[in-house]
Amino acid sequence: QVQLVESGGGLVQPGGSLRLSCAASGVIFGFYTVGWYRQAPGKQRELVAVSSRGGNIDVADSVKGRFTISRDNNNNMVYLQMNNLKPEHTAVYSCHAQRPPSTYWGQGPPVTVSS
């Protein structure tokens, strides 16, 4: 059974930082493209950052320079470092792993940026 379990979400003040973690079980992470998506209230889910199995990284233009994705294949982990957060970054952030035809989602920790 495949599980993606995120941690690290919560409430942070504008300008603060958070690091999201995603732990995978039941898969060999190195074979998967992994990434983070987010869904803000009243909006569609959107890609934040993705790391391919080959190591290529793509980050949404809206968060470039603020957010960094990294992965640890040996420990089946993927991380999202979020710096200089703004209220518009408030959303539910979900971990995603894909190796066609399989795709898996985590539950998503809420991130709230507010003073």
C-alpha cells in the first residue's frame, strides 16, 4: 500500500519560513517524479514545484526564488522549503508522486500565512 504523509504545515507570519516534508512508503521514490501542488481557497489546484526522477526541477514562476524543492531518494522523502512567505501563499499543499500509470497524493498540510 502506497502512502504519502506530509508534515510541517501550520500558521506562519508574513516573511516567515516553513519546510514541508513528505514521507513515502510502499514505493521506491527514485523511480518517481515527485512534486508539490497547492490549492488555495476558492481556486484550482496548481503545481508549485516538481522534481523528475532524472533530477530536473521545475518551479512555478510565482514562487521562484522563494520556494525550493529537494528530494532524498534513499529515505523516500521530498521537501519544500518556503521562504519569505506571503498571505497569498496560504493554501493546502499536497505531495504528489507519479510514475505512469501510477499516481499518488498525500492529504496535504494547510499552510496559513497571516499576522
